[in-house]
Amino acid sequence: MTDNEINEAVARKLGYKLAKIPAFNNETVIDLGRNSGFADFEIKKLPVYCHSIEAAWEILEKFDYAHSHNIIARSPSSNGWHCQLNDGLNYATASEYTAQMAICLAFLKL
């Protein structure tokens, strides 16, 4: 998967609707779901989840910390990051060079 495909898949899994809008140079945007009608929809550019730790952190905020054991840790053996996510029923892991990419790939495995 390309980085953009990962970002789009994460946004979809988080529940956002995606669209390409000419006013945004045909870049992918997400509908924030705060609309009261078609003319009032609120959009923003697709977050770069796999490169921005701030954007990737939104993924972690979706989990109920009281009932899940999520781990983001530096992996000394691979000189990268390891992420384990648990949604209460399943868990998924990923190891990548950056924490944000590990978070994205583990999330997409759930």
C-alpha cells in the first residue's frame, strides 16, 4: 500500500467519508460528520496519519483505555517502533521504523 492508500484506509476505518473535491485541487478530503445538511458539510484535508504522530494519535484516542492494553514502544532489536492494539475483542501488532506507521498498520489489522 502507498502512504496515501494507508491514510485513506485509516480515515475510512475511523468512520470518515472521503471525497475528492475540485476546490481542493482534487486532493482527498474527509467529511467531519458535523453537517446538518448538504450545504453545511464540514471538510478538512485528509490527515497524514502515517507520517504525523499527532494525526496517528487520533487512532489511539478511539480506544477505551479502561478495557484495552495498547502498547507503543521502541523496539531495540529492530531499531524501530512496535505497536500492539487491543479493541477488547481482538489484538493486532505491527513493527515499523516510525511510531505513527506502526500505529496505522496495527489499526488496519484489527
